Amino acid sequence: MDLPEITRKRISQFLAEGKRLDGRKPLDYRKIEIETGISKNAEGSARVKLGDTEVLVGVKIDVATPYTDHEGEGTLITTTELLPMSSPRFEPGPPGIESVETARIIDRGIRESGFIDFEKLCIKKGEKVYSIMLDIYSINYDGNLIDAGNIAAIAALKTAKLPKYNEETGKVEYGVLTNKPVPLTDKLPINITFHKIGEKILVDPSAEEEESSEARVSFALTRGEKKGEMLINAAQKGEGKIFTQEEMFKILDIVEEKYIEIEEKLKDVKN
Amino acid sequence: MAYTKRFDGRKFDEPREMEAKVGVIKNADGSAMFRFGDTIAVAAVYGPKLFHPQHMQNPQKGVLRCNYDMLSFSVNERKKPGTSRRSQEISKVTEWALSSVVNLDSYKNTVVDVHIMILQANASTRCAGINAAALALAHAGISMKELVSSVSIGKIDDKLVVDVIKEEEDYEDGEGATDIAMAFMSKSGDIALLQLDGKIRPAELKEAIKLGEKTSKDIYELQKKALKKIGEES
Amino acid sequence: MIKTETEETESKRELIVPGEAIIKGKDYLPGDGARREGEEIIATRFGLSDISGRLVKVIPLSGIYMPRIGNVVIGRVIDMTFNGWIIDIKAPYLAFLPLAECPKYVRGDLSEYHDIGDMICCKVLSFRGKGVDLTIMGRGLGKLEDGMIIYINSNKVPRVIGRDGSMINLIKEETKCEIVVGQNGLIWISGKTIEEELKAKEAILFVVEKSFVGGLTEKVKEYFGGKK
């Protein structure tokens, strides 16, 4: 959109040599900074910086009626707002496809991984369950909002506490937190997004690199039952160009390694 | 029972701890954060820039657009993401307050966008938003007559208080709670915003305005300091 | 004591915010970023106050680029009409490069000369209302190829160029790159290798970020010394 053609050419020429303009190697993430408990009125919250990309995520918890096909399980709603304050690229107004897709990719990874123990969020089967609302906001955009939002979502959930539920009124007493965390498992739903520029595969693109990207694919992984085993819970290929099978296989060869790297960063995030 | 002591122990004419920081959003042409205690607002300015579509352009002066919103989790009870009637109205009064200081004549045919986001709310959010926005506009190098500083004054029962918090807004005893949001131009003391909700006598409102102006001077000093700090760094 | 003009201006530069009084006195004249109110000259922009003789102005530290006649700028072709190109120069207005302002005679398809996405170094010919006209008649103007474009705030351009081009010449020498600095903050860097271009980019960003104004050239020399 805004990237000069000659700069795009440089990005791709340099990548062909295995180098990036900011000095990283193709499979390097930028510096990840995670800060939790940033909002007093949220049940859980986090700010994540991935280089110059910054996102805020908040967890709000309410009680609701469960879905009829999952009577004994709590619910999860994930939204993403790409704020116009975070980049001239984003227009005010209702969420566009970019924010909808980001929210859905993150939502699927969390939902399928078993990270949230939905059964433990049930208060009374068929009647009352906890409902988790996960809202992701971009504050400054410099590429890779999917992975940044995902990391922040995990950090916010890990540090969230259930609000006090008043059985008589059937409502949540906001502002009064219990010391009970959200029932989580150790299966972190980590999303790794890969991009293709020319014939090279890279992770964690800057805004300039994201603009040069020809194709992307996101994999949400979690740890399986067996030691060392990993499972893919969600995948999404985006943008109009293709990956060859060879490229896709190469990505699948490295995705577990990247999972461990991000998992390590999230280790210190505790309730 | 009369309101003799504030919920958070502050003096009646004492604002909460205030903080101002300029340059918080890298992509923006200008940005700032302003905090009254637990109420935190950030503002980002983009522009002056090309105004699309062309028929919206004003050949005589620039257009200032404000967009105030709150994070869904900035309040206890989750706010549905996206605009509401409340946020639309606040956006408009903020736009008017800022239009009174911005020299829009210098920016014919263009638009200046001001985005305000409340990160955490405990009343006085529009005031924090205006303070942050004024800083962001100056930081973006926009031509302004002067700065603008905003504060809320409350009448809680029969007492005038500076910088209202949520508990005070909800006060129901005696004469109840009146919340008055106001903004003053930093040099002239002219009124750029006045919004009131409650019950107050005209004579009391005069007093409230004087109290507001007094506090706005402190806010202005803080705003000035925050701008000069970023100036020294650039 | 007789002061030189530069000494006088530098001693009086102070950070100033809109609405603040810069100086009092009927003799002073408000220049850019300033207005008169009664006895006082008041700032209308955030920046450094500058008093030279009777003229009082504010040197802005931030803000969008506003075109001025004679400025050399770098822009991107975003569209074509039957008689020229529409150029984005990162200003609040789009600019137009008419066919008549090209040194070569072009017939047929305009895109063979300048295509959408091309970066062009132009000079601002006129600026009226919202119309900015450009020309590429002149030395060093025209299409920029093979290199990279970086962006800096246009207010930092004088610092990057330095007195009589001393700073930019130093960076060119040290990095062996060709560099064109547009007054609008777009900079084109072209070297034999991408590494050289990145070295130049880093040096420029170093200059932009350093707040110490005095002895900056020396600091940059040291910077290159340490880099080798």
C-alpha cells in the first residue's frame, strides 16, 4: 500500500541472501515484552510488545446461559479491534475482515487446544455458566498482530481471576474478584504465523515485510498427551499466492521449535 | 448524612494524582497519555492529511474529526466494542472543545484526525481524553492558539469537589451528585467545554467554574512539562 | 559587544508550547508559528523559539511536511492522467507532475516513463490552495532506481543535511552510498551492497535520534569510527 516498489525489491533481495533489513534472520522473532495486570477493571489483562507492535488484551467474565449443545460448558467470545490510532492503515468503523480474521484465528487455537477447561466454568448445567470475553486491541501496528494478539491473550487468561458470583441475584458482582483463577490447563495455544517473500519463509514480519508478503500461514499448536508431542489445533492460509508442498513441509518441520521459543517467554507469566 | 469527607480521602479541591506523557504511539503524527488516578486516556493525531472523499473537503478551512471510545475492559461491566450514542456525543463535544484552539484556517481542504481511547475508567474520562488530545495535537505540530485543559467538578450533596470519581458520581444522599465536565483555554481561561448532569444553582455553577479554572492551571503546567520533556529528547 | 547573528539566535532558542509568550515588546514581528497578542508574541506551535533581529518565530520539532516552492522532495507515483502523473509526497495534498515538466518528450504510454509505484525526485514548482505542481527539469531530478527509501520526520531534514551539506556528505563518504534527501523526509539510499545502504540508514537514524545539537558532526565521526 505504502511501501515503495524499490524498497520491496531490497527486502526480497536481502531475504534471498537469508538476511533481513533490521538485522534479524528469517526465523527470528523480535524482542517480546509481556506485561500483565495492566487494567484494574478487567478480570485479566496484558500488554504485549513485539518490536514496535503493541497490543492490549483484556479478559472480562460474566455469567450466561450455556449453548444448548454444550449445556455443561462455559463460553468464550474473542474480538479484535484494529484501532485507527494504531496505524494510518486502519479506518474507523465496524471491524473489517482483517480484524475478524485475526480474532477467529486466535479464538480457534484457544478453543481447540483444551487450554481453557470449559467444563469447570459451568455453574449449573443447562442454566448458568461463566462466559469469557477476550478483547484484543492494537495500539501500535508494526506487523504480525496475529501472533502478538495471541501471546497477549494467553498472558491475560493466565493472570485472570473469576469475579464474585452472587447466587441469589444470579449475577456477577463486578469489581469484586475471587482468588480463583480461570480454570486452565498447561496446553498453551500458541500461534505461529509464517510468511513467504520470494522463495523465503520468515516469521514475525515488520509492517514493511508484511506488505511485501505474498502468502501467509498460521498454525496454532499445543502440547499433546505424550511427552514431547505437539498437536496442531488450527491452521489458516492467507493471501492470494501459494505455498509449494515443499515450503509447507519445511514450515511444519520448524513450527514446533518456534512453539517452544514462545512457550518459554510465557513461562514466567503467572497468576 | 452530609458529604464531609471524600471517599478516597482527598481534599475537596484536590485532584487525583495526575500524569501526562507525550509520544506514546510511534506510528501517530502526535500522541499522548493523560491520567487522573485510575482514569487513563491515550490520544493519537494523524494529519493534516488528504481528505477523502473530495466533496467533504472544505476549501476555507481544515476539518477536525474526533473519535472517542473506551476499551471494552476499561469499565467493570464490559462495554461492547464499537461506538455508542454516548461515545458519539463525547466525540462531538471533544471535537468542539479542541476546534476552539486549533487554527484550522491553516489546513484548508485537509482533515486532522484525533483518536481518543480510554484504557481504564474511573469517571472524568472525557476530561482526561481532552487533556491527552490537546497534547497530541501540539505534539503533531498542529497550529494552535493555545492549549486546552479539562477537569470535572462535582457537586456532591452541597460540596463542590475537584476531579470526580465513580463513587461520587453515584452519590445519592442530600442534594445528590452533579457532575460538570469543563475545559478551559490555557491562556485566556475561556470556556471550551461545559457539560452538566444533576442539580445545581446558577450561583453554585459560577463557583464551580472558578474552581475548575483554578485546577486547569495545574493541569496546564503538567501538560507544558510533558511537551517540553519530549522536546528535549528530540 | 558585537554578536554574530548565529550566536544571537542560538542563545535565545527555547522550548515553547502553543499559547506561551515568547517575548514582550512592540518592535518584534511574529513569523512562522507565532502571533501577536497585545504586547506579547505568542507561540502557535510546539517547538523552539527563534528570535533573529525583530523577527520571532517557532522552529517546529514535529508535524507533517508542508510543501514550499523550490523544495526538492521524493514522491511516489500513485496514478496517471492523460497529461501527467499524480504523486504522493507525504504532504496533506497530492502533487501533480505534468508531462510538460519532463525533460524528455514522451509519447504514447506514460507508464513507460514513470509507472505507478515508481519513486521520483522532484522539485516543487508551485503550491496554491491544494494544488502542488512538480517538475523534474533540473540536475539530479527524476526517477530513483535501485536503492531503498527510508522515512524521517521532515523537521529533522536540516539536521541530516547539516551546515552546507556537511553531515550528509560525511555519511555519503563513510558509507560510499549515493543519498538523496527530500525536504519531505523521504530519503533515497543507493549503494553497491545492501549492507552499505543499511549502514547509511543507521547513521541517518542516529543523527535523527540524537538530541545533542552541538558537535553532532563529531559524534557521527565517532559513530563511524566505532563501527569499523
